[in-house]
Amino acid sequence: MAKWAELTQSPRIVKEFVIPKCSSKAFLLNKGQVLRVTASEGKQVADIRFLNAHDYREQFTATNSVSLNTIESIGGRKKIKKLYSKPPWQNVMLTVIDDPVGVHLPGSQCLPKSYELMGQAGHLSCTDLFDECLKPYHLSMRDLDSAGVFNVFMAVTYRDDENGTMVFQRPSCEQGNYIDFLAEMDVLVAATSCPNDSIINDYQCKGMKYQILEQ
Ligand SMILES: [Zn+2]
């Protein structure tokens, strides 16, 4: 895929910020703008949700997007090109236009229950962080699709056992790697720098850089 930056000569940076380690932020992305997410501090995953800015009920669905991209032969469990909203809407909310790494996990975020089951009850989770950053928009996890997360740079493999057990791997990125999303509608973005200090973030939580770009 040709790089978007090459196609558009020099995109203008409208906004640029870092979401520091173990924190989150919600912000608006307008139709036609590009969101670039960069592993600016090294191996780290970002959990990102997308909601229609004008109707928060319409949200990105990871599970349905994996099947729809599979049917279209443009994606699967590791990467997707079109980010669909859940039914009944089923609209393409964003398109991935540049993805040099190409290994992610469309799925969900870490849960308080996950840490509890691992003997770390009370550990900060992306669930807590989504609740926190969406407060100004009067939204909480109760309003969100449980399978509505694009885990940027999250890498997993599956064992060839009877359960198809998922095995977490180090993040797929190296420092400086990025992914570009083109907004096909006005979206509210909620993003976390995942606070999981296991192999998922290479045993050290880091921040990530976000840029909003325009032609
Ligand atoms: Zn997390």
C-alpha cells in the first residue's frame, strides 16, 4: 500500500499529543481527518474505541469487523482494513490506510476481572481508563460495546490445543512504528496506553503518540 503521506505530499498536523503510560484520553476526529498512532516510546499497545460523534450508540465492533473483513478478503484476526459499526448501523466508520506493522488484535480491553483472576485484584485496567476518559462525555462502560476495541500492536498466537488457547506475545511494534486511520464519519475516539505490565507491553508500560492529520 502506498503511504498516505506520499500520496498527499505533506499532511498538516492539526493536533499532536502523547497519552502517557497507564492513562487515557478521549477526543474528536472529524470526517476526512487521519489519526496516526505511533509507538513513540517502544513496545506498547493502545486500546482504542471509536463512537459516532453524533450518536454514541453507534460504535466500532471488533468481532463483526473481523468477520466482515474476512468475507471481503481484506482482513482477519490480526488486521482489518474497514472498521465497521455494530448492527443495526453496520457503517464503515474508519479505514486503515497505512499499516506497515499489520499485527493487531481487534477485540476487547483488559478487565478488572482479568487481573483478579491473575491474583492482582485492584490493578488498574483499560476498563477503568475508558470510564475515566469518557466522563466528560457522560459515558461509562455501561454504554459501551464490550467487543468494541481495536488493540493496536497487540500480538497473540493460538495454541493448537483443544481450546485454541490464546498466548499473549510482546507488542508487534518497534519504536517509531505507526498505523493510520482515515475517519469516514465524525468520531469520538477513546484511547488508552494499556497499564498491563506483563509481556503484553514488554514488561514496562509506556506512553504513545497521537497525531490528527489533514491534507
Ligand atoms: Zn489494557
